[in-house]
Amino acid sequence: MVGNFRADSGNGAVYVFNRDAASGWKMETKISPPGPVTGRNSGFGSSLILRGDTALIGASTTAAPAPCGCSRVTRQAAAGIP
């Protein structure tokens, strides 16, 4: 997983990669921020924690009315894509 908090005009995104023995690393899917975080400079993908098949994706923002942050938890599906 690779987080890019500046992707999509500042909304942020996380990209999920899988390694294929024949062709190397391949992007499988892109995770976009959920509704409440959506917005320019949301910071989605600014931090990632991986443990087993679970990922915690951080979003920190300085948006009004007060600076705050949130996180999203996602788990790997049986097919290998969250």
C-alpha cells in the first residue's frame, strides 16, 4: 500500500499493490476517502499502518471550523483486494 495525500486534487488516496512473480508489482485498486473526509487537503493517506490483513489509513486536516483528523480501517478481502 502506498498513500498519497495530494492525489485527486488534494483529496488523497491509497494505492494497493500486489506482487506477481511473472510481471513484478501491479496496482490492484485505489482506496479513496470516505464521504465525511472528502475535500481538498483532507490528508487522506498521509499515514498508514499495516498489520496482517488489516490497514489503518490516516487523514489529518486543518479544515475549519477546527483542525481534526480521522482514520479508516480496511481489511483484505478473500480475493486479495480490500
